[in-house]
Amino acid sequence: MDFDLERFFLARGCQMIAGVDEAGRGPLAGPVVAAAVVFPVEWILNGLPSELAGVRDSKRLTASRRAQLYDVLVNHPSVCHAYAVVDSAEIDRINILQATHLAMQKAVANLPVVPDHVLVDGLSVSGLPQPHTPLVGGDAKSFSIAAASIIAKVVRDRLMSEFHARWPQYGFDKHKGYGTPAHLRALALFGPCPIHRKSFRPVRECCQQRQLF
């Protein structure tokens, strides 16, 4: 985990370098959320401040540690950040790949600055107007992408907890919409709710089976 790629683009004249990542591409329910983060040049050159020393891929952090780092990231005056949410209806309409790209486009567009270059976790993003570099496993390599992964994950998890309050029978507060055995059992028992992704096979098959009876 480092700023090597950010420094590469700094050396080529870029000043605003955004890291972008998403959360929620794989679940059967809920939105996909993308976040974008721009760190100051000083941090890229000299390293993160001590209060952000634990920044890394969000999947490697506990929920409490993610929440702590999220609070620092979104409240620090030197950190530019934004996120975007694409709901399950839009995912069903345009498919999850295009919805993920749309969320990333919107997150970058929502930044208070216009980045010179964007570092994206994963593969290339269609429709992103800025020059960008895709980086498979980028959330474990780039601090900027890792910070974006933390914001996206915390925002989405909190949304899923809110959905749990509306539809507690599915256990969204625990599995966050992923296809765990408990979620699949609840889906079979209760059928899909409004935030289920009906284009995803387990949900689609559940809808088809329930229509037969």
C-alpha cells in the first residue's frame, strides 16, 4: 500500500489525482455505491497523517475501524471526497456493470474539484470523462483507492442497516444483501422486497417460482 502511482502522475504534471472504488457489486439486494477521494499533494509526497495511518482495503478492516477512518476522511478539511448511489431498480434496468460505471462517474462528478487523473479499482470505466488508469486490486495498492473503498463501504453498510429497519425479516443488517444461506432462506420464505435486484438469478428464480403458485 503506497502512493507510488499517485507520485507517478504528479511527476507528469497532474495535481488532482482521484482514487475511485465501489461497494455492493455482488449482493442480491440494495444499491451499488461508489466513492472518490483526492488527497493533497503534500500527503502524496510525504505520507498520510497519523490519524489516517490505518487506511487500507476496506475488506481488511473491522467495521469499527472502518467507521473511525470514515469519520476522519469525510471531516478532514484537506480531503476532497464524494460518493454516489445507484439503486436496485437502476441496476435491473441497465445491468450491474453499467450501474457500477455510472456510480463511479457520478462520484467523480460530485467531487468539489475536477481531477486531472483518476485511479480506478478494477477495470476501465466506460463514460468517465477524465483520463483514468484501471488498477486490478487497486484498493490494496493505492491509498487513494483504499480511502474511496472505505467511504463506499461505510455508506453502503449504513444504507443497508436503514433498509433492515424497513424489512427486518431479511437480515440486511448482518449480510448487507449478499447471498448468504440465511438471506436465501429468507428470500424463499418471504419473496423479494423492493430493494432486491430482480435481474440477479436467485431473485429472478424466486420471482418465477412464486408466480407458479
